[in-house]
Amino acid sequence: MADVAERAGVSPSTVSRTLRGLTSVSPQVRTRVEEAARELNFAISRQASSLVTGRTGVMAVLVPTLDSWFMGAALSSLGPLLRGAGMEMTVYVVPDLAERAEFFERLPARRNADALLVFCFDLNKEETARLDDLGVPVIYISQHVEGRPSVYVDDVAAACRATRHLINLGHRRIAFAHTVNARGFSFSSRDRLLGYRQALTEADIPLDDDLVVTTPPRDKRGTTQAVGNLLSLREPPTAIFAEQDELAASLILSLRTVQIEVPERISVLGFDDQLMAEWLDLSTVAQSPSDMGRAAAELALELINDSDADLSQHIVLPTHLIPRGTTAPPPAPQGEREGNSPAEGRNA
Amino acid sequence: MADVAERAGVSPSTVSRTLRGLTSVSPQVRTRVEEAARELNFAISRQASSLVTGRTGVMAVLVPTLDSWFMGAALSSLGPLLRGAGMEMTVYVVPDLAERAEFFERLPARRNADALLVFCFDLNKEETARLDDLGVPVIYISQHVEGRPSVYVDDVAAACRATRHLINLGHRRIAFAHTVNARGFSFSSRDRLLGYRQALTEADIPLDDDLVVTTPPRDKRGTTQAVGNLLSLREPPTAIFAEQDELAASLILSLRTVQIEVPERISVLGFDDQLMAEWLDLSTVAQSPSDMGRAAAELALELINDSDADLSQHIVLPTHLIPRGTTAPPPAPQGEREGNSPAEGRNA
DNA sequence: TTGAAAGCGCTAACAC
DNA sequence: GTGTTAGCGCTTTCAA
């Protein structure tokens, strides 16, 4: 910077003012400085400036993985948005409990970011408290934390509506498939199961734990086995609600492998509306991770700038049921009908 | 830090030494300092320390998007590896040409990172030169840049082998499907086309531009249309080599929609071996983005520490042809046979 | 509108 | 093994 100042024949302060776009610089000086900076290929060191301003210009992002549709979409939308605000994005990938313990022990984001975006972690009280005294705003995405800024969809309601869709089609034996996650990374999954149960209860359909199956994530064999378990039940399901599209896709392919047509014999309903849902013509519940990312980033920027902004606001984004080709009425009418709620046609 | 020093009854230097894990601290003092640091919830400011050490502790990563299988896998493996080396990862998402121009204009990584990992960009000379004078090592991933450290797979050879697999099965009308990318983001795609052409030429199969189709990325309609174009050719293909699994998946579903069985009527071969390949039982060429990420990170760390390390080494990672259920011999023997190369059975 | 000087929080070189 | 001191590159008073 001293070099630039010398070359432009001004003081370092003036160079600083110019490069930060302050107005209190005469046009001629401004041109001279900018030219010198360009010639010397100069860029301000964030390290040095943040040392004095107290701002790092960094948005920290905590994610369990980047290898998922949700994270990819959410963070891709984040990047350009932050750039617009002059911020950079540093990403902490914390895939398992060991890394997680270490993260919370060392808390590397402390003093090294202006805000922290926490994605998809099911934090315990202690962890939340630890983040609280990070000294910067912490925004929770795809999870709701009491009294802290959060951005999420109402998974319970969405799953409930989705399940009702199946009920309204005439299904009464409805399975719920979810993936086992490492403990502490599965907020939405739990809520979706709640929604499923709620819909069944409302429709007076008895809950049957045999209909709730669990598979390891992204495991073809596990899915096949789950399908086998469901089919070998005395009264097998006529519909399966999968907690995620990926799982739904896997289920459909497993079912077709054993010559069970979807939706003729069994309906399958997903959650997410990611790309493969359209390809597979999969009925699903749409949510938009990029909207969530954007909302979270905007909220974070607001909290950074207004130190006295509302720290406990929750942004609940909408979901949409998208009926496609994998859900249809069950193959043969099930005997009992009496419990059917009279309202709500098929337009759940 | 001064607070910690005071609380522990030592000087700031000692605190610094302790927290950096230097050995020249007596055990008792070390315990006292660590305790004080914990009690005060103190963490070192990277900003301040990098100002004096000249190291930022940051690995910058330049990617076109995060919303893709390749990036997700590559960066997920990167995170923990960097953490192990005490580094953080800041990600620059540069999705289009406008953002790209701005990135290269401002070069925000300058002085704010110890190394830069450039993923999947097909850079021009000027851009490469601009990165050269960034002052830190720049590693190119999934692309080869002459004289610069690069990590990639041999797309030409892999595509050639893959095409030979189809030829060896008896196919002679082989289509190549690729996605249109924004100019400058499509290094591998180009190389895979080259490999395809090379294999055909070696087998004396005439190149036919009608067999090379292009679709917008992730566009169902575009795929459907491409399939339509291929099927309406006077002599339609009996096999399609898709530049990526995603595209292959989309093609298969399009084909099945119009009642064309895969592989009975048309074989489909992908590239990547991502999750959906296994699900769809898709024959494909496997590459490992996480290995590429790891190799790149290790190379970067080496270049950071050895200023005189070999700056032009290229790491070429292996690919594997994985024949699964979507490739089979063509339905009916094609008339002409004379051009067949005698070598190489079916074990391409 | 510009410059001089102080200092942000840390580390490194040197003394003890 | 520990403390003292100078200074990394910037921004920010304050004075001119």
C-alpha cells in the first residue's frame, strides 16, 4: 500500500480511502491512485484491514457435507450473494461426530467470521450455547432453534400434507422410509416422521411400526432389504412415503427390479423435488434450498449490520406438494372405509 | 490475548507459544495458560497472526458451482483434510462469465489465501497468467494446464476405452451426447468427445456429426428432443455414449418413456460413476472426485511448504470402465463388418 | 480534501 | 523457558 501511495504521490490514508470507495477523495487523486493500484497489481489485505475494523468480511458456513443436493443448491446460491456484499465464504465441513466434537472444542470460527450459518445440524443445548458466545450472529438453516434466528420449512406440516395426499388417494397401509443418519444430523427426518404420524392419526389410521423402515443412506442393498421387509408383511403397504427423493428413487428402482409396478401396485412419494424427481416422474414435496440459503444470507447480513435487530426471528419457507406419476389410488379397494374424513377431495 | 496472559501470570509471548503448541514452554505454565484461555473462551485471531507470519491459513477454492456431484464429492473430502493441516477453506463460486470476469478483475484471493485450487475451469491464457502472479501456488483440478500443477483424469483415453467397449460389443452406430456448457467451463466434455472420435477412427468407423448431440444441462425436454433427433435418423444409433452419468440417466428415462428398451434396443454408457449409476445399473466410466480433491490438497500443502517444489507436476488419476446392465450387443447385426480391428476381445 | 500518527492483535528476534 | 520490543498492513482519529 505504501508503494501505491508513493507511486500516486499521496499518503497511505488517501490510498485507503480511495480503495474503499469513500467519497472524500478528489476525482483526480482517485484516478491517480486507482491507476497506481492497478499497475502494481495491488489488492487490500483483508487480514490487515479486519484487524483494525473488527470486521472479517467472512461468512462462516457449517455443513455436515457438501455432497448432497440440498447443500449444493443452498451454497451455490450463497456464493454470488455474499460476493455482492463484499464478503467471502469459508466452509467448515463437519461430517461426523468426531470432527464435530473437535469443531465445537476449538470453535475455529471465533473471531474469524462476521456471522455463522449452521446448516442441518441437530444441535444439543451445549453446542447451541457454545455458538451463542461466539460473539457473532449465528443463523440456523433447516432447523429451528428456539430464540435464535432460523430459516426452515415446516417439515411436520409438509409431511402431514404429503401423507394426506396418499390417504386421499385411498391408501390406508402407508409406509414411511427414512435413512439412518449419524445421530445429530437428522432434524428434518424426525419432523417428517412426526408429520406422517400426525396425518395417519387424524385419519384414524392406526400407526404400525412395521411400516416405518430405516435404511443406511445411499445404500442400494439396504433399500432392497427395506423393500423386502415391507413386502413380506402380512399386510404390505400400498404406498411408501420416503423422507427424501433420493431414497424414493432408490425404492422405486428396487421395486421395479422385483417386478412391482409403481404406481400400479405401490405408490411412492418423495420429499425435496430435486432433479431426479422430475426425471423419474416422482410425486414429491418441493422445497427450495437455494431460497433458504438466500434468506439465511440476507438475514445474516442484516444481523451483522444492525446489532440490535431482532435476534429471534424465524423464517419459514413454503413447500409444495407436486403430484406426479408415482402416486395413484391403491390397486384394490381396502375393505374398511368408515374412518375417512369427509373433507378434502384429492387436491391436498 | 493480553487478558489470558494476565490471568495466567505470564507474558503474551508465552501465551502465543503455548497456543501454537511450541515445545519451549514448561508443562506447568502450559497448563496454566491453557486453562486461562479456556476460561476466557479465547481463540487466536487468524487475521492478526497472519499479518505477521505472512501465512493466511486459508486455502482458496474456485468452483463454477457447488451444485454438482463432482464438486460436492471433491470439496467434501477437502474439508477434513485441510482442517488436519490447520487450514480453512474459502470457496469462490463463479457460476457465469460475468461473475468470472469480475473475479479475475478483482482477484479477491490475492493475499488472502496461501494457495488456490481451481476446479473445472477452461481458462484462457490471460486468466492463467493472472493467476500466475497471484503470488501463491495455484493447482488446477480436472483440467491440465501446461507447466502448472494439475490433477486430472485422462478423459481422452477414458472416453476412448469406453467407446471401444461399445465397439467391441458390436456397435457401429454410436452416438455421443454432451451438454452445452457456458463457454469456458467444459474442459472434460471436449476431451471426452475427442476420445470418442479417436476410438471410432481407430476402428475405421466413419464419424457422423449427426450422431453427436447436444443438450442443455439438466433439461428433460432437451434430452427428449435429442433422443428424438437420434431416433429419427435414417440409420439410428444402437448405442449412446453420454458424457456424464446424469445425462445418461436422463437419456435412459427418455428412451424408456418412448418404449425403447435399454439395453435391448439401445445401449447407454455413462461417465462418472456417481450414485445414480449404480441405481440405474448404468454402465459407466468411474472417476473419483474425492481422490482428485485429496491429491490436489496434498499437492497444494506441499507447494505451500516447499517453495522450491516442482511447480509443473501433473497428477493423472485412474479411471475404470464399469460394465453394468445398460450396455449389451446391438439388437441385430449391422451389415458391414470388414473394418473391425482384430485385436481386443470384449475386455476393453 | 489530505496527511501524520497511533494502534488493531499477534509473532519473531533478541535478550535474559 | 520466558519477557521485551518492534512491527506486520491497514484504518482511524485528529489536525491542517
